[in-house]
Amino acid sequence: MAFRADVIFEILTGLSVTAFTFIFFEVIYSYVQSIGGFDKGQIYILAGTVYLMSNLYRTFFGFSIFSLSVLVRRGRLEKYLIRPLDPKILVALREPRFDNLYRLPSYLTFFIYGFYLTKTLPGITDFLLYIISFIISFFIYLFLHYNLTLLTFWIIEVSNLYYIIYDLYEFSRYPEKIYKGFFRTFFMTIIPVIILSNYPVKFLFGEGKMEYLFYQIILLMIFFSVFKLMWKEGIKRYEGATI
């Protein structure tokens, strides 16, 4: 009964997010033809990319990375540190939540509706570049969460901080051209949420440049390097508990 109820609530959550997003953009586009160069079809595909990335992260890594602070606080990280496999990977994959996949069909409707409105389909090359850019963006998104959670080695309780990335990620639903000045710089470099969805979608419509991929790769390397450094220094501070 609990499992069935959980499935129903996951489906309803996905449907409610989809419904509110549809209503929001339908109202906006009843007054304008485009937002930041994105017509209504493109904006729905952008939203679909945002929710797809978030859904995949929550399914495979979200809860596991979030619970790292619990492992550190309760001294239970040792059972991953003493195993022969890389503990960073073991921690990230220790408890996937496949119930989140029940939201996926409702999020895919954004893509279907978006392509219906644009009445065009991307070429094979554009689609492959979209996939490559999406994968790079996904791992940037993963390390944004992981790096924030690694602060648990210094400040112990990071549960409230963890949701900052989720909240800021909402800004990626909109075209990057609408952001100016400090906010654009911040969301393109420090917490680069707007490139996570915008760059893949630009490739999907043949507007992407190879410079976008290079920039994504550079950001991924930076966040990965920070991740390795924080993990190494954090383990030195970890006191643990007797097993």
C-alpha cells in the first residue's frame, strides 16, 4: 500500500509540475511572440531539458549524495572507505530512487508539445551534439550538488544548504539572453545553471557553437578538480567512529 501510494504521489507531482509550467508559459506567450529569442515551442523544449536533467539526477544520485552528510555526522562513512572500489562512486550510487522515474512521462510531454509547435525535427548531427552537451551539463549539475554536500566535512550539517542548487536551478528554465550584468556572470560561471539547459537546446536547433562545448568541458574540469580536492581534504578531517 505504501509503495502504491508513493507511486501515485510521484505521478501526481510530475503532472502538477507539468500543468503549472504549461499554464505559466501559455499565459506569458499570450502576450509575446518570443522570450530571449525563444518561441513557444523552443521554450517548452528548454523546460523539458531542465526537468529531464533534474529527474535523472534525483533518480540515480540525488538521495545518495544528499545523505553523505548523514554518513559523516553519524560516523558511518568507514564502510565505504574500506571497500576496494572508489568510495566517491560508492557513496554517489549507494541508494538510487527509481520511483522518480514515474514523473518522466509527464516531463517528456514538454518535448512532444514543443516539437509539435515548432513543426521541425533536429538533424542527426544536431541531436548528437545535444546529447553530448546534455551529458556534460548533467555531470556539471552533479558536481555542483556533490561539492556543496562535501562541505559537511567542515560544517557538519548541510541539509538546508543542499537545496540551494535545486532552487537556483529553476533559473535555467529561461533563455540565457534575459540575464544581464552580475546575474548573468554569476549564472554562467560560479553556479552555471543557465548553460546547463540553454547550451544543449541551442545545439538542438542548430544554433550551437563548438565554443559552447569547450566552455562546458572547461567548467566540468574545474568542478571535478574542486570535487577531488574537497574530498581529499575532507577525508583528512573526518574523525569517523569505531566499526
